[in-house]
Amino acid sequence: MASFAGYLKDVKSKIRETNVEAVKKVVADRKGKAGDGNGLGPVLIDVREKDEWMEGFIPGAQWISRGFLEQRIEDKVPEKDAAVVLYCASGTRSVLAARSLADLGYTNVASLAGGFSAWKRAGLDFDRPFIMTQDQSIRYARHTMLPEVGQEGQVKLLKSKVLCLGAGGLGSPAAYYLAAAGVGTLGMIDDDVVDASNLQRQILHATDRIGMPKVESAAKTLTGLNPDVKVNQYKARLTSENVMEILSQYDVIVDGVDNFPSRYLLNDASLKLRKPVVHASIYRFEGQMTSFIPGQGPCYRCLYPAPPPPDMAPSCQEAGVLGVLPGVVGVLQATEAVKIILGIGKSLAGRLLMFDALATKFRELKLRRDPTCPTCGDGVDPDKIELIDYEAFCSVR
Ligand SMILES: [Zn+2]
């Protein structure tokens, strides 16, 4: 009759064990990446009981208690050759769990030696589960009932941070819907004040707020709609001085800027920081949009390597725009941002979507990364990109 100690020793000899140092590196690599870095490195699964999980877990881990592991693993990890790391409190239950997954055909499973206790002993940060309040459960019910979102997705949204560049035509509908969806932190950057001529399309603002800074008006509207949302106000313009500091605090950037200098600065800084940018522009009756996701498709400079020289720039006269047009395009931007945060669907990276409001038609163009691009081309080190403050030769405000 085999003893438990003998059995455990036998199982351990067949299971690969990993250590806190290796898992620490995986967690660090994922930090600040889109969708919490889902898809980077192994799937980390906590196999402890619910009360243990509630006390804290390794950042980025998913929870399947040991008792349900065999039944539920295929939902979380459909590919049998995917890298999986299991952990429990001390590394015993996870070794036995790893053995079960090997029996199920998983070929790349490791167990964290020492488990969560070793993680805590090493003084590393851990997360606690986010518990929705009753108000939040009601507010987001139409989200949580979608299996693709669920409570887990809603929590991701609540913890996510989106920066909206511009609180104008595009920023208004984008931020409005992001706030409604429960994106927990919205940064609004705009140096302008509300003008009567904005109100035909910039729906965050209101007649009695003419003269008020747009970021202040935006914060009033957004927190009025959803008290879960924290709005960070930046009454400023992007410059090489502030861009890195501001962008670094956000997961996704929604670009509604109306000038060349900011657009290039945004592109270059977002590549340095590896942040996804949902880009759009509008003109008269037409809008276009795409997502620039570092490592997935082109960047803005692949399409327009440098701004036109000042004497070639388009006339500085303000162009008209159909008031509802930014509504359509800005809401599409919000849709993209939500998908990127949730890690669902197919992003617009590598595709330019064009909307013609007069024809009510969408068209799509393929966009390719340019291997000679100055900022994302072959051999370019994003850390070495220098930020340039182009002269604001054409202000379309
Ligand atoms: Zn590029």
C-alpha cells in the first residue's frame, strides 16, 4: 500500500515545477499591456478554494477550484498544447492538479513550487477579487448576461483606464459610451473651452456651460451619467514634455485630435509605451477610423511618415461637419476600445474603415505595416524614438 508521501514524490518526479522568480517575470511582462496582457506567457490558474482566492491571488491569475478543474479547464484553455501554470497555497494540490491535466492531454503544464505562500513570502504584490456592489450588478446586468463579457469582463472594464484625446466631436460620444459601459477611469485632455458652435455635435457639453473648460464640462456629464467613473481632467495640449507621463497611466487611447502635431506625438509616444490607439478623423460627411496596436499592423507613420511642410498644409479654414457624423464614428471608437479591453472580437488593426454619411455606406481598406517606417519599421527600437514637437502650423479650431 503506497503512502501519500510516496505517491506525491512519484507525481512530482513527472511534473515540471516552476518558481516564483519565473512567474514574477510573466506577471511583470503583462503589466500595462492591452487586455491585461492576455495571451502573453502561460495561463496562470489558481486551484485553491474560494475562501483562499478571496483573500488574494497572483495578479492575472484565473480561478478554478481544484474540485472543478477537470470539468472547467477546457473552457478556459481550449488548446491542449497551451502553456499553463497551476498554483495552490503551498505547491502540493497544484502538483496533483497538474497530473490530472496531463491525464487530460495537456502537454505543457507546470506547478508553482511553494505556491501562493512562496509568492507572499517573496513580498510580491497580489490582487484581491473585485466584488461588484448591488447597484453595479443592476447597472451592468445587460453586460454580465453576455457570456463574452460576464462579471469578469465587467470588472475588467471597471478597472480599465481610457484616455480620450479631445473632448470635442469624437471625444464626446466616445467618452459618453465608455462611461456608460463602466470604464472605471477616463482621462480627458483638451485645452479648449465650450463654445456655442460646438453644441451642434459635442454632446458632452451644454448651453449653460459656454465658456467652461471642456474637460470640466465633460467630467460633469460623465460622472452624472455614471458615478463609478473617475474622470481625470487635463486642460492642456499634448507636448513632448507631458505625453509620456499622461499616456503611461492608461490602457487604451481614443484619438479624437484635430491637429498634426498631436497626432504624430501621440503615435510616437504610444509606440514607445506599446499602447493601443483607436484613431479616427472626420471631414464634412465622411469619417474614417482604424486601430493602431503595436505589434499588430501599421502605425500612423506607416501611412503618413511625416507631416506636410507648413506651406503645403491644407487651408487653415475650418471645415464644416455634419453634426451626427462624429456620433457614428466616436461610438465606433468606443466599441473598439471596449473590445480591446475585454480582449474579444477582431480589432480594426490593419484595416481602415470609412463611413460615407450621404451614401450611408461603409467601406474598408487593408493597411499594411511599412517595413521602412521611421517609427515601427524593421530594426527600429521603439525605446529610441525621439519625440518631436512639430510646429502647430494649422490650427483648425
Ligand atoms: Zn509604422
